[in-house]
Amino acid sequence: MEYLFICEFGKKRSVKAAEIANEISRRNKLNINASYCGMGDLEDNLSSIKLDKYDRIIVMEDYMKEILNKKYKVRLSIIESLDILEFPGISLSLTTNSLIESKVREMLNLNEVLK
């Protein structure tokens, strides 16, 4: 399955979430290939980012769901929000990393498997 993680700039949260999803997939022999981008990447690279190839699109903030649905015609049924806010100018903290990992595991329904 192809997963796309999206945050505002494609530099912190979505990168970490895709890394975690790929690591979980590798360790548990799941068929998941996760990639990432920022909302700005969609604007700049529409020709190279084909949103219709993804089985699931996971956004970091709720407002992104509506943009993907209305502007890019992505079906709401494949979009999920982790609801992890960005704090510009601040690097990812251990707390944020843990939150991202917890939410990705929950999204993949693997909390019991990975304990």
C-alpha cells in the first residue's frame, strides 16, 4: 500500500511520520511504502506528485483534509488526520516525536503488535 504523509512544509512532521511508518512496515513485514511532502510541494510540483496513486493520505492537521478534498479532488475516505500541530522555528522535540510515533502506530492498528 502507498501512504503519503503531508505537513505544512514537508520538513519535520511528515518526514518523521513516513520514517516511522516505513520502519514499522519493515519490522513487521507489512506491505506499506510511505513517502512525504509539504502542502507547498503540492502547489509547486503538481505534475510530479500524483495524489491518486496513494491508498491513504495522512495529514498532520485537520484543515489540510478540506484543501486536499476541495482543491485537489482527493476522496475524504482515504484522508486521515493525525492532528499534530506545527510550531514554526522549533525543531521536533522528543515529546512530538513520541506523539507522532504513537499516532502512526495507532493509525496502522499496531499498538498491540509492537508493545
